[in-house]
Amino acid sequence: MNFALGPTNVKSVTDRVETAIEALIAERDLQPGARLPAERELAAILRASRNSLREALTRLAARGRITVRKGGNIVAHPPAPPVQAWTQATIATPLASVVATDTGFGHDVLEVRHGLEGQAAHYAALRAGPDDLARIGERFEAMAACHGRGDAIADARADAAFHLAIAEASHNAVLRSVMASMFDLLQASISQSLDRLYTVPHTADRLLEQHARLRDAIVAGDADAARRASDDHLAFVARTVRVIDDDAARRERAAAIPSPLTARS
């Protein structure tokens, strides 16, 4: 099979590399536990740059499609279960473009996140095993390394990956699949929120503190505290973003009408 990347005017390079890797997994019938080619070989097979390949692998890992192990060994995971594929096709994909361009949809995504992630945090606290807790800790450290650097895209990806690790630890197949299928939508919403939240001083520190409380409650096995930490975090984000948006809208309205004092002068 030819894994050369498709036309550049259809998808971004990373999108096309991601699709090509999934095609390679399917073509070679790689089962869970099977190793993909080493990174250098994989880049040659796909005719892709190492940077694009790494970004695509990061996306696939965040979706639970592969696992990148120490030493660079990449292990193939099975295709998305039917519920995840259905959610991706019917909810996440159609909404992705509008969420990226219309800030109003971000508020809707936050409302959905409030319900899903509160549940995920609750059950993660009850069910997370040692591997789950280690993964949540690793995702938290990766997120902490990004905080405050002003790169909303990197922050959003690390933030979404942290919350998806919590969903994974809930051991609820439907909840995990729904959230995983909405990864790109979740990331777009988080990126939008962070772009605006970072205009408020010390917000990055507050977000990190909230994530730390959420992590600690799950590690402690306190389901009620974990749900509260998730709810409080998302309520803070929603409230702060709403204030910022309202202020921006007010300024736009004021700027649209010439000031009487300016007109007289």
C-alpha cells in the first residue's frame, strides 16, 4: 500500500500524517501490543518530516490509539470502539470548525464538559489503579511544564490530555470513548479559553492550582472532592471567560457609536 501523503489543500500535514499512520496500522493488521516501525523508518515510509510525525503521534497517543513507551517503542491500540467512532462522526467533527471560529460555541462546550468531567473525576477517584494514577501524574507534570509560557495551543493539548487521562481512569467505556472522540473539539475549546484567560493576571497559576487539587483528590480516592474540584475548575473557567467576553462585547458596542465629545471637537 502507498502511504504517501495526500493533497496539501485538503488537510494539514499533521492531519494527513495521522491518517496515514492509522492506515498503516490497518494495512498491517497490527494488534494491541504490536510495535510500529521506529520513528526514523516510519518517517521514511510516510514521506513525512520528523516534526510532523511526532505531532501526529502525540495526537494518536492522546486519542488512545497508540502508546509511546520509553525508548521510543510505539504500541498499536485497537481502532476506536463503535460509540467513539459514532461520537466523532456525528458530534465532534461537524462542530470542530464552528467551535474554532465562533467563541459562543465555546460556552456550550464548557457546559458539556462540566457534566462529563465531573462524572469522570468522581469515578476516577473510586476506580483508578496505580497505572492510571501514574498516567494522570505524568499528564499533570507535562501540563505544568507548559503553563505560563503563552503558547495556548501547547497548553490546550496538555490540558486536554490531562482531562482525558482522568476519563481513562474512570473505567467507564462509554464516558472514556465519548471524551476521547471529542479530543479535537475539547482542545479547540480549551485553546480559545486560554487565549482569553491569559489576558487576566495570574490566571495560569490559578489554573495549575485547580488542576493540582483535582489530581490530589483522585490520588486520595476522594470521589466527592474530585467532583467538586472538577466542577470548581470549570465554573472558574466559564465565569472568567464570560466576563472577558462580555467586556469585549461592551467595548465593541461603545466603539461602534461615536462619542458626542469627539464629534464636537
